[in-house]
Amino acid sequence: KQLRELGFNRISLGVQDFDPAVQQAVNRIQSEAQTFTVLESARKEGFRSTSIDLIYGLPLQTVASFSLTLDKILSVSPDRFSIFNYAHLPARFKTQRQINEVDMPSAEVKLDILQMIMQRLQEAGYIYIGMDHFAKPDDELAIAQRENKLYRNFQGYSTHSDCDLVGLGITSIGRVADSYIQNVKDLGSYEAAISKGALPIFKGFILNDDDKLRRGVITQLICHFSLSFEQIEQQYAIQFKDYFSHELNVLQTMQTDGLLTMDEKGIYVLTAGRLLIRNICMTFDRYLNTKTQQFSKVI
């Protein structure tokens, strides 16, 4: 109620999975009653959009068990779904060291779960927005995508393009103009900085011209599954085929695999490629070749 009075109008609830065995395996117990009570209360208070977050790839998950979780969530008809691939990084996250890796589903099972999710949600009338996100046809995300106005920032898809974001709390990330800022990771340091009237910043990064160009290319592909060479050339004063000659050569393999097509005017992601849009966009990320630390896998 207080959040609604402050002007908040959208709410997202993290569920991950309702299966009791899976919840026990990841030490995250959350009942259906708790979740649905909060969801119903949000609707009564006037929140205009409700979203549910699920994760596939958790220990002990199967196609059948995750399908049961979907049954329960679909019964309350949220406006959006965010369904993420679990990233198992015990070296980075201490709590993940408690998970028995023997119980983790194989890549084949994870792919089967993902395909089931795609089929079930589309049969239920949801639109695949891209990058793990689904929405009802009348949701503002789906409308923005149809009108070529959809935007994506590091938090996910949005209808508010290119605006500043202020991160609140430990580890949170913000964006102001062409810089990204992350807050400190422990509560003591955060509170100490706030008490002194200082920003609790841990690190920051300022984008150069190449970063901004690549962000523009990736944003267009990830939001609209197509890219006009001419549009990028006019916006950033480059010759696309010269600047991205290496990347276009890499994309030839994806074109052969039936994920996309290319012609003199641009790049067009096909239906099969939409599920792997992350892979396609990774081609334009020049930092991937220099990173030594592994983050989440695509499947």
C-alpha cells in the first residue's frame, strides 16, 4: 500500500519454482499462498502491471515439475513473465556452494524445459518479447515492441528509453548519462558512506564512443530482432560494413545455421534465432574476448 501511495505502479515477484524439493535444494522456501496473497493485494491497490520471475536449471527440476509450476502461475494470469536461466557460480556466490551439483539438470534437460516454457506461454497467449521475457499482447512492453519503441537497459526491457537510473542499496547498479556506477557490496560500508553524506560507490565505468555505438547496435537487435545499417551509419557517422567487418563475418555462420539473414540493408533475426538472440548480440561485444571470468551460460 505504501509503495502504491508513493507512485509505484508495477510489481515483480520472484518465485523461481514452487516445487518443494527444488525450494529445499536451493534453500529458498516460499509458499504459493505467500506469493498469491502479495499478488492479489498489489492488484487491489491498483498496480497496473504484475510480473512473475521464474528460473529454470535449478537442482532437481524436470520438464514435468516445472510445468506444474507454470500451471499454478498461469492460473493467476500475471501480465508478464521473466524466466531466467540459472547461473551456477559457486566461486562468486557463497550460498551456491550448498547446492549439490549432482542434482543439477543437464544442458539437454534445460533446453527441453525452455522449449516447454516457450510452447506453454505462447499457447496461453503471451508474446515472446525476447531475452527471457514474455508479456500479454496488451501489455505496454508488447505494444512498444510492435511500435518499434521498445528499449532495453541492464535491468531488462523497458518503455522508458535512454533515461537515468539510480541504484539504491548494496551492490545495486545505476546509470547516469554515459556512465555506469555500482554501489559497495557490504551493508556496513554502505551505511557509513550514507552517514557521511557521500555516495556509496564501489566502482564506475564511463563509455567511450565505441561502447556507445555497440550498445546502440545490441539494443536494436535485442529489442526488435532487426537492424538497419543505414540507421546506425547516420546515428554514429560510420560505415557499418567497414567498422563491423569481423562481426559480419562471424554472423555468416549463424546465417548458414538459419538463425538470421543479412542483405545490403541490414540484419534480420529469424524465428529460430530469437531464442538465441543473446548469442547473436554477443558477436558485437568486444569485451567478451578479454574477459577471463565466466558468467551465466546461454543454456
